Amino acid sequence: MLWRLLSFSHLWIALGAFVTTMFSWMWWAEGSPMERGGVKVALWVGAATGLGYTVQRAIKHIRHPHNMPPGRRRFWNKTKWPMVSAWGLAWASGTWAFWDELGLEEPGRVSVLGAVALASLAYAFVPGWGGGLRKVVWVKTPLIAAVWATATTHHPELGWDGILWAQRFVFIAGLTLPFDIRDLEVDRHHMDTLPQVTSPDTVLFWSRCLLASAGLFSLAVWGWRLVQHGVRSIDAAPLLLALQSVWALWLLRPKVAMRALTSSKEWLREHKTGWQLDGVLVMPCVVALALHVMLLMLTQMM
């Protein structure tokens, strides 16, 4: 299936990182990202995300292939080195082509990116451990959320926005937790995860609370800006990110989500997480494009 190829190859999650970075730029930058290198930075973040996930999975496949779900393991048996090579080439090409826009001559920027890269590697591999930091129950999800929030919100030209970072951290944490429910049976034999030390129902409840908090956070920013400045195009991003949280909550309705996440069918579990939940990251772009097309059509009709 096409969705499985996009998910397993990490193209889908890379697109999600691209869209997240674009909307992070639009959250607080006047003007189009096209005008100030925002698209190039977002493309590079997407490529770096694809490479990061690929390296993490390659390490897992090399060291502990039996800990991977059967379908994903078969995919990696055939495509591991082509995947590493392709994403490595995409990242290297982007780094070379977008060097000026990435701000890699600034020590502060290099330090941030270096910390993100080190954290991503430590997630999968720490020397002397049987696995990376993903095996530390209360570290795994915050680490993923911190890496995503930092990588997609730290822009070389704009700097860093603490409010935006916090919103992204909470949202990514909420979106990540259901993946541990999906992997409950696979992880049970080699590592402890939150659904094991608490329960799947508790973890899903936490996930929904975090997503609701992220949505309310975005809505509060949008409302505050509306009161302070009136209607501005720059404020579409907080509103769309609030709607993004609503969409995630809809997908994670307890009965529907739990049935898919704990299904005996691997393809159903993968579809719920690797396609639908990862797809939540892509949805703001789809909605923005749809609204843009509608406005163009209305303009032509008037």
C-alpha cells in the first residue's frame, strides 16, 4: 500500500517536520517564508528528520531486529542501506545548497543543532547500554518532544520563541504517547514503557490531555493577538495549530483509538499511528492550501 511505503520510508514524517517548521515560522514572522529562506530551512529540517529516523531504525535493526514488528522488519531487511544512503544524500545536499539560510556560521545555531543531533542519536544508542534513552521510561517521550520542538522552532533568522516551543513540546508529547500503546506487545519482552508501568487507558488519557492543552494554548495566543492587534494574516498559524489539536483529539477518541492501537492486526496499528497520527502534522498545510484555493475562487467570482 502507498501509505505503508510513505510511512516506512519516513517520507511521511519528514513531510510532517517540513510542515511543522513552516507553520512555526508563520506563527511569529511577518511575510511569506518564501521571502526569508523559511522554505529552505523547512526543507532541510524535513531531510534531517528523515535521516534521523532512518539512522535510529537502522541501529535498532542492526542490534535488535527481533524487537521490530514483522512487517516493518521485512521492509528493513530489504531497504536498510538504500534508505540510509538516500536520506544521507538528501541531508548532505540540503546542507550544501542551503548553507547560508541555515545559519551554520553562527556558533549558537551550531550548538543547538549539535545538541539536537546528539539527543537523537542517544535516543537509539548509548555506549555501554543495552539500548538508548528510549528504554528510560520517563525520559523517552519528553526527549522526543524536546527534539521535535527545538528542531522545528529554532530558526536561524528569527531566533527562538519560548511560547511556540512550549506549545510544540506539549503537542508532540501528546501525539507520541499512543505509539507506545501500539508497540505494547513488541516492547513488553525487552523494555518498559508507560503503558506497561501504568495502563494503556491511562496513557491515552494523558495523550488527550496534552493535546487539549496544546490546542487551548494555541487558541489563547490567537485570541490575545486578536484583541491586541485585530485580524492579521500572521495569526492564521496559531488558529490552524489549535485546529490541529482538535483533529488529533478526534482521531484519538478512546474507544475508536484503543481498538486500533491494540488490534491484533499489525497493518491496522501502523495505519493508525504511522499514517493517521503522523498525518496530523501534515494537516495544517492541507487546510491552508484548501483555504487559499477557496479564497482565490471567491475572489474570481466577485
